[in-house]
Amino acid sequence: MIGSTAMNTSDRRSRAAAETDQADRIARLREALRDHILHRAGKGGKRLNLMMSNLSHVILENFDFGGATFLSCNFSYSNLGGSRFTGADLTNSLFIRTNLTKADFAGAVLNGVRFHYADARDARLQDASLKQGSVMVYRPDPRGSGGRREQAIVQETDLSHSNFSGASLCGAVLTNCRIRNANLSGADLSGANLSGADLSGSNLAGAVLADVNLTNVTVENTIFDVTPHTIAALQFNDGFRQYLDNRAAARDQARRHQRWVDSGGGEGERADFAGRNLRGIDLSGMMLATVSFNGADLSGVNLSGANLAAADFRGATIQYADLSGADIRGANFTGATIQFCRFETCDASPLVLRSGGAMATRFTDASVRNCDLRAPTLTRAMFADAKMADCELSDD
């Protein structure tokens, strides 16, 4: 009992000390921010200059950090939407799950910065530098001589798993960056240098790639629009050529399925895409009724206007896909992972069966997040035990 009491007292002291440290940190930050505001307004003050500072969990929307220095600072879990970092030096800083929507990093030094699961939609990064970062740290000499020892902290820039959709990165230097599983759909990368970057699993659908340097990039499972720009830039890239081959094979299989349906099974062949990698493939407007997509990866696929009646999507991964205007009557999405997809104006009415009765469209136990579900007929679909969040629903 005595031991337990001692432990509780120790815990309370630790919490009190942590709260005091937090209060001191916030007070110092507020003073530094006030000085920076005065400096930016030309009224004295002092330019913000921080190193290895903890700026996590702060709310500083639309703040002007222009010209500030943040070396190896932690901005994780902060809300910095609309803030301006123009010309700032953020070398080796960390942004985990940070809100950076519409933030302005034009001309900023972002070398060695790590964006992990950050939301940087519509952010501006024109002419920003995102190369490998290096910060020199001076630590006490461990030999007790009273001197200092220099230590260089070097780290690669990492934008993985972050959302840069609609962002402007024109002219940005992203050489050798790690940009795995990031969303760059609709981003403007014109004139950017991505030589040696790892774009594996990222979504570049709709991205502007004019005059982009894509030399020696890794594009395994990367989603691209097949345009003259991408073909010219990646015609000798093995990953991109494999993507083109996979795309051609899938479209050919879909056309054979169309003949199989039209001929009542007399010609062509019934398609089976179960477990297949269909990332970024355009199957819009095609006849794919009754096709199995069980366990397939449909990230970035274009299925707009396609006939998907009674199709099987059980356990499929469907991210950043377009199913707008598609016929999904009686389709089965049970257990599927569906994120950032468009379903507006699709037909999710129960499928009337020849034998009588009807089969509902099913999203049972599916994970449906950040999707456009503005289709009145989706109200007739089955969403039992589905996990839904941040979806746009029809007003009807």
C-alpha cells in the first residue's frame, strides 16, 4: 500500500513537471511569434529562428512564418492550414498528420523534411527545395573537456503517405525524394526535378507533368495518366512499360468480356480480375457485369459509366477511383476498402433477377471513407456494419 502511494505521488509529480514544461514551451513560442510578427511588419522584433523545437499540436492557421528558420523542428499533429512559409528554412523538420491545406511553401528550403500522412491539399511549393537535408548539431564533448563536438544529421526528404492533391510543385527540386503511396492527383509538377525519386504506389492521375525530369524514377504500382508527356518522359522506364502492358492486357480482357456478353457466351471470354493489380487503368464505359474483382487492387481505376451490375468487389482495395455514373446494381462490395472515390450519379438500385426478386447493392462490413456518395439510389444499398466517415451524401 505504501509502495502504491509512493508511485502515485511520483506519477503526480511527473505529470505536474510535464504540464509546467508544456506551459513554458507555449509561453516561449508565443513570445517568439510576437517578435516575428513585428519583424515581418518592419516594426522591430526578431526573425523566428528555432532549432530542434517541439511545435507539435499547435493551432496556427494562416500565420505568416515567411523567412523563418526551423531546423529539425517537430510540427506533428498541428493545424497550419493556410499558413505562409515562403522563403523559410525547414531543413529536417517533421510533419506527421499535420494540416497544411493551402499552406504556402514557395521558395522554401524543405531539404530532409518528412511529411507522413500530412494533408497538404492545394498547398503551394513552387521552386521549393526538397533535396537531402543536413543539419549541423553541436553537442558537449563526451570526454569532459568542456569543448563541443560537431555532428551532422543527414536525412532524405520523405513525402510518403501524404496528400498533395491539387498542390503546386512547379519548379520544385525533389531529387532522390521518397514519395511512396502519396496522393499527387491533380498536382502541378511542371518543370519540377524528380530525378531518382521513389514514386512507388503514388497517385499522379491528372497531375501536370510538362517538362518534368523523371530520370531514374521508381514507378512500381504508380498511377499515371497515359499522356504524351508521361510517354515521352518514361518510355524507357521498366516500371512504366510494365504498367502499359498491364493496362493493355486488362482492356483487351474487358473487350473480350463485352463480346462474351453480347454473344450470350458464344464468343469472347468471361473476364476474371480477381486478385489482379488494376491500378490506374481506364475501364470507363465498358461492359463488366458479373465480373469478379474479388481482392483486386483498383486504386486510381476509372470505372465511370461502366456496367458493373452484379460485379464482385469483395475484399477489394478501391482508392481514388471514379465510379461516377456506373451501373452498380446488385454489386457486392462486402469487406472492401473504399477511400476517396466518386460514386455520384451511379445506379445502385436493386438488380431485378430473371428468376424473380431483386439483389441489392451491398457494402456490408466495408470501410467507406472520404467518398462522394451523391447518388440517390445509394440509399437503397445495404451498408450493414460498414465503417463510414467523411463522405458526401445526397440530399435526396
